[in-house]
Amino acid sequence: MATPKKSNPVIQHRIVLASAAGLVCAFLLAACDSSNSDASGTSAAGVAPVTSAASAPATSAPAGGGDSGSGQTATVRAEAVKGGGSVVTDGTGATLYRYDKDRPNPSRWTCAGACVKTWIPVIVPDSVQTVGVEKSLLGTVHRDGRKQLTLGGWPLYRYVGDTGAGQLNGQGKDGEWYAVTPAGGKSVF
């Protein structure tokens, strides 16, 4: 009868690490797969939404932390603009926009895929404070398991070309993107 060989502890350690890494990857892939489409089946893959209305406008990571379950509070406010009128901004002063291809009643977003790399959906927690914006006009629409803020039914976005507070570089882009007014309308200035 042959005597069993002792196994190398380094090899055993590598096998355990490789198995653990494989399990982590499997769980992550399963989590991604379960949240890559909305109720209508539209793919939301590649969506990199901001996770708080108080986040920086050109990033996909929260500036102040938090997501829809964190207990964080987002802020939206009306701000006067040059040439008259008001637009809605987030807590950092980033202008919020609406897209003419979206629908307000019922709220429906159409910006997905490459679109959300330029137009970042405003994802908010449960609590939203307002300054100069009628709170009853605010709502949310389901987006990839999160809540996208709506105003007057219109889903709201930030424009990556606005790199500072008060900028309106997305105004009138492609004849379809407009800064949103405190009533949910599109700004025309």
C-alpha cells in the first residue's frame, strides 16, 4: 500500500484564495445581472448615476456619501439665472436638466447606455429638501433599482459639461435638453 504524500501548504493556500475569488466574482455578476433593466426591459447597462442630489455634477460616486437607503437628505433649489427666470439646482449648485424624449405622465426615462455618460441621472435618497421648489411637484421614477428624481413628472439629470456651480452648458443641447424650471418646465432663455 502506498503512503499518502503531504500536500504543500502554499498550494493549499492558493487553492483557497482562488476559490474565494471565484465565489466573489460569481456573486458580483449575479448582482449586476439582476439589476440591468427597467420594468419595460430597456437596458440600463453602463448607467453610472450619481447617488445623491448633493453630489458633484461630473462624477458617478457620491461626494457626501449615501444612496437611497442611507438616510441621507438631498437638496434641490430654485436659482435665478442671467437673463431672467429660475432654474433648479442640486445642493452643490449644479444645474438640473430635463430631456424632451422622456415623459412626465407617467414618469418615464429614455436616456440610457451612452446617453448617461453625458447626462447623469439624479439618483436620490428617500428624503429631499427644497428651497424655492414646490415639494408636491417632486417625485421619483424607478431606475435600475434606484430612485431617479422627477420634477413635474420629468426625470432629472446633470450635464457632465457643467463643471462648476451655476453653469448652464447643457442648455438647449441637441434641441432636446433644457435646464428645468421650478415648476418642471423647460427653461427658454
